[in-house]
Amino acid sequence: MQMTGKTIIVTGASSGIGEATARLLAQQGANVVLGARRAGLLDQHVARITADGGTAVAVAGDVEQEAYHATLVQQALDRFGRLDGAFNNAGITGDLGPIPEMDSATWHKVIGVNLTSAFYAAKHQIPAMLSAGGGSVVFTSSFVGHTIGLPGMGAYAAAKAGLIGLVQVLAAEHGPAGLRANALLPGGTLTPMAGDDPGFHAVVRAMHALKRMAAPEEIARAALFLLSDAASFITGTALLADGGNSITKL
């Protein structure tokens, strides 16, 4: 799963799975373009990657804005001359609640950050990858909306399920040109989004066959696999890295 010479965009890279994946990609030799809203954290991560001998640049912005995705791609081309892959990982759960009680602003925000941003990403990333001879584009989806429906998470489930449909079409459209598209579906992961409530964590651990939550680095290794040539015959899939969440009832 060596990535030497490849240039990869990672969004949601300021913390959690995105930060761990950016760091791992750099360790494997990739040039990494880190994207997220929090410029200060991105700069810290770039400094750490550089100190460890890796190569990375940061571009702060909002994934809900189409122009931001164009800027990320242009930065990759300007700094490294090519784009070989992207891990479109930015996402939010939004305010939870039953659909009849959900205000439209919450719905549109969750869909915008999780799904519409993926459309913008694909629109701008894929042409750059095709000009380099192909590549791999990966989107962070979820077991929510795929193998289970969790009460209060209707908008999140709809957005994450939509990503799976999107990657299937992208894979069919661009496979002949050497581009692969896949969705990565993590289980419960110890990230800032998961909070620090021990009671909540205990409930989440029980939902998994392994009876624990993932470290971000474990999900990062799955993302690295899909982005690398080791997954050269894998496209259009929803890859579960969920610790057995999808098959656990007790």
C-alpha cells in the first residue's frame, strides 16, 4: 500500500479519521492536501507531518462551497503537478430528532455537508484524476442508513445512504478510464464527534461484535487500502470497517 509519488486530497482532516488518514498517507509517501474549516489545526498537522519527513499542505475552507473544492484541486496541481486520489471524509451528524420535528435548516445543513459536498468534490476531483490516467476517490459513508436505521438520524442516514448510490454511478461512469470510486463505512470510532460520555461509549461498544470502538488509525488503514493500488480491482463498493456492527443484535 505504498503511496510514493501520489497526491491525495483529504477533507475533514483537522481531527479524527481524516487527520489520522492524512498522517498515514504521508507516512506511506503520498503528497497530502489537507482540507477542513479549522486553519490552525490544519497548520499544526502539516507541521507535524513535515517534521516526520512527509509532504503536506493545508487549505482551510467550507466543504459546502463548490469553490472550495476547486481550490483544493488547484492546490494539488499547483504544488504537486497531479491528483491521484481523494478521501472525502468531512461530515456532521447534525441535530438529532424525529423527522416530523426536524426543521428544514437542519435537514439542508446535514445533506449539504455530507452529500452535496460529495457532488462538488467529485465534479472537480475526477477530471484532474482522469488527466493523470485515473485514480481513486473514497467517500466516508456510514452503517447508519445502510445496515441500520437509528432513531433521530434521518437526515444523516439519508445523506450517507446517498453517498453509496453516488459511488456506484461514479464507478460505472469512469471505470473504463481507470478511476475507482468507493464508500467507506466505519463503525463507532473514538473521534471528537463521538464525544466523551462513558455511558454513551458503553452503549456504542455493545453494538459491535468486537465490543469496542475503533481508533481513528484503524479506519485510516481501511481508507489507505481503498486509495492504494492494493485495491486495484475494487470499485463501486460500500466497504464496512465496522467491527461487526452490521451483524450484531446482542
